Amino acid sequence: MKAIVNVFLKPGVLDSQGKAVHHALSSLHFENVKDVRVGKQIVLQLDEENIEKAKKDVETMCEELLANTVIEDYTIEIEK
Amino acid sequence: MKAIVNVFLKPGVLDSQGKAVHHALSSLHFENVKDVRVGKQIVLQLDEENIEKAKKDVETMCEELLANTVIEDYTIEIEK
């Protein structure tokens, strides 16, 4: 089973990496870009058959390690 | 229009960040994790109505800036 975790800075938290990418794109004359946010995508291969159990495990991983929940939000997708 | 770009190291390229996360998860007793890959997710807000044009633009951005195509693959999703 595969779990896809996306970790992003919360809205309102300055995303300096996103700002840098936005600036670089503007320098390359991509004028139609209005905003850029950069986050992490973590793909986990799990040895687990139960979807509910997998989701709960991955939630715990996010809370304990993968995301800094003070400044970051996360989403979890589970794929068979 | 929103474009979501996922950038990942190609299969076979050592993902040291993924290995570090995997190791840390093992230390936290998440034994059912078999593999971890860490990539970047870049979310672009585009001022563009034409989906085809948006996709082409984002492809060019990936080739020129967002991905290092020697060692990285990327996927693009366009959302209205």
C-alpha cells in the first residue's frame, strides 16, 4: 500500500522558497505566475493491508516526525 | 488556474532524505514502512485561461528551473 503525504506551510507563514521560485520564474519572463508555494511530498510504501490502520499510522507519523504542525499543514492520500 | 508540479528523484538515484526519514520512522517503531521517497511539490497560481497553454508553460518552467532533469522526474497536474 502506498501513502502520499503532502506537507505545506500554513497560509500566512512566509514561504521564502516559494518567493524565490516566483522571483526566478519572473526573471525567466513567465509573467502569468501569480503565486508559488513549495512543499514536500513524501511517498511511503507500507506493508499494511488495512486502509484505516494505514491512515492512522501515517497520521501519527505526520504528527511525530513528517510535519511541524506549528507552521505546517499536511494531507494524506492512501493508494492500494 | 492552479498547477501542481511534483518533482522526484529518478528511480535508481539515491534519495538520502528519504533514507533519513525511513531510518527516523524505524527509530520511532513504525516497522511497517518499506520505503520512503521525498520529493518537492510546487503549487503555482497561474493567470491563464487556456489549459493547453498553461500546461505547456509549466512544462517549460520544469525544464528550465523547477526540475533537474538529469536526476529528477516531474509530473504536472492542472486544476481549474
